[in-house]
Amino acid sequence: MVLPSSFELAPAERKDIPMLARIHVIACLPDNAFALYFATAAKFEKCVTVMLEEQVGDSTWRHIKAVDKKTRVLAAWASWNLPTEHQIRERDEKSAAKKIEAESGRAKGEFNFPPGLPSYVQEDTDRWLERSTRGKRHLLCKALFTDPLFQRQGMGNALVQWGNRLADELALPIFLQGSPFGYPIYKKHGFETVQHLDVDLREWAPDAKNNDKGYGIYRLRMLSTPASNGVQERTPQPGRFDAKIRSSCRHGVVESNKLELS
């Protein structure tokens, strides 16, 4: 069924960073795991802002925002990273040499996870990505967040579809880590679980071992598009990634005014 959409998609700009960070944080507040990542929402937002300052405008990153047509409010956003062949080779070499990067060696635009649970989860995710993408060009879906006031309007679906179309045009697989909150939308759009990580949040929450405080087993899923599970990928044509985005930016809006809803 095709219905007029109440929003439009467009490339995010650096001036959007404060709102992108705010939506990231408020969308994560219901998630018990994120409550253990940072002591306060303000610290969380500050870290997200630093990350976005490094990402937005970088040639290997794409950030797409959903804007409500009636209010012109930025209501949702997503990001994708296309590592260069050099970046992939450098990562693989460090992994093979079993080098552990210090803070100064953190890749540009990567989230600076604090020690404890966040680093534990990220290390597991990094190992999976290194195994799955060694020596291969690929897309990483790094973020997808909708302001709770604008949820259930199709924005998340439209953003996932945007990324999937980009991957199809580039003939590349997509990889991502899905939380229990994000997993259903990715499953709906054809992503498959490659492996999962079960984390007992009672082991990480203060004083929760003998009094669970509502914490329990939290499952993170490592997801990919079916093409990444054994199907040989075509070699993307040089420049197609940047050319598509430049064309989109010239037109301002990168999503049609109609959205297919299932």
C-alpha cells in the first residue's frame, strides 16, 4: 500500500549535530544496558557529540535525517560507514599482529566507549566484524534512532530502506550490531543473525547480583544482509558511493514524497 509520507529524508549537516546527539540519547533512555554505559545522560550526550563531530562531513561516513514535513523538526537519523580499502587493510594488519590500540589510536569517528560493560561489548563486536569483513569492502550501519515523539510513523523503516538501496547500488553487504530494541526492524528488512552475545546485566549493574533491580539477560545480535553470508559480492565501481551522495545532496531531499508501508 502506498501512502503519502509525513516526512522527508535528506543528508544531515554539521549544524544538525546537537539534535542528532539529543535524539541518540533520548531514544536510548528506555534501554537498560545504556543506563549502565554512562553515569548521566549529559555525559552520554557529550560523548555522542564528540563522535558526530568527527563523523559528519568525513568522506567515508553518510548521515541521513528524517524531517517532519509539518513542523520541520529533525525527528530521526541513521548513519553508514564505508571503510576504505586502506582502512580495512590497516585494521586487518593490527588484528593479525594482535595489537591493542590505546585511546590515541582510536579510529576517527569511532565511539569512545568507557571501560566496563561498553568496552566488553565493543570488543566482542570488533572481533566479529574483523572475522566477517577481513579484506572485503562493506557497509556498516552504525546508528538508527528516532525521537520517541515521532516513532511509529515509518521513519525508521524509510532509513533502513535508504541504506539497503545504497548497499544494493554499491553491490556491498551491510553489517551491524542490533540491540533488543532495534532488532525487529532489521529482521523485517531481511537482515539475518550471524551470531549473538548474551550479557547478564546483573553482573555489571551495581548491587544487582543478589537483587536484580530489573536487570537480566540482554541479547545483542550481530546482523548482516544475506549477501554477506557466503554470496560472492561484485566489485563496486570506483566513485559510485560519492557520486550517489553528491547527486542526492544537489537535490536536497533523497527520499520521494511517497513511502511504501507494509
